[in-house]
Amino acid sequence: MMNDIILPAPQKEGGMSLREALLKRCSTRSYSRRELPLQVLSNVLWAGWGFSHAGGKLRTAPSSHNRQEMTLYVLLPCGTFIYEAAENRLRAHIEKDLRMNSCVQEYAMKAPLQIVMVSETAKITGKTPQGVIESAYANAGYISENLYLAATAEGLVTVARAMVPKAELAAALGCTPTQIVTLVQTVGYIGEE
């Protein structure tokens, strides 16, 4: 039986400056199979969609009307988890490595970490159907850019991918009809050319 993973507290001080991370940030398509230490994983996930203020009300990335409708599914070699920011843990979800279910590009298949951004569209109210989709993808974009900067600051490489088998991946993750897969972020160490 798969267990939850309690993450170490994210490091919120020090590290690479924002300007340096912006200068070095890029999309990379060459990955090593080397797994990420839990501290690095914690830092990256917190930067992407953690809570930034005491009291757990505001996130590190914005969401339309603060609906916080995004869920990060964390696909690792040891299984599939859901990032629970309030407890800073990975909640065991599926005892199966679903990384290959998120890939159509061969380069991404080596990476030790795939972060799947899923929007619970039922929480996005008061908008047209097109507005719901626009909000879901805009909010995923904010998270993705935070993941880019965090990965860069940690000495990792990353790429956001929208070309994924979304319906199949949603089914494998057990998503409901109101949950949509928006983006997948591939994260890892640079691979050998």
C-alpha cells in the first residue's frame, strides 16, 4: 500500500535572485532519470501552488476571484499523488506510475517528475463557457511560470506541455467530468545529450 509523503518545509528565503532566474529560465527537452530530493520537490511545489501567507488563504500563484480551483497531481516513479499545500504533503492517490500517461513526446518520458495541473471548472462561476476555459488556462499559466522560476532556482530544467493525451490522462487520474487537465509540467535534472 502506498503512503502519503510528508514534505520538508519549503525553503522560502535565500537562493537565486528573481532577476537571475528570469535570465536563466528556459524550456528544456533533455532530462536525466535522476530523482529529485524531497527538499527540492517541496520547494518547487510550494513555489508553484503553495500558500504564501499565514492563515493559508492566499496562494503563491493567483487564481481568478481567488477560487483556487487548481489541483496539482504529482506523477513520480513510485506513484501518483495530489499536492496538499496546507499540510505540505503528497497525498497518495494511485499506486501506479502514470508519468507515461502524460507523455507523447519522447524527451519527457525520462523525467522523474510530471506535474499535472487540473482545473475544477465547477468552481469557476459567473462566466460564459469560454470564460471558464480562459480562466482555467490563465490560472494554469500562472502556476506554470512559478514552476519555471522555481525549477531554475533549484538548478533543474523544465518545460510546460499542452500536447498531452488529456482525456486519457484525466481518466487515468480519476478526474470527474467537471475537472479538466490544462497543462503538464515536466521537471528534472538536465540530461546527457
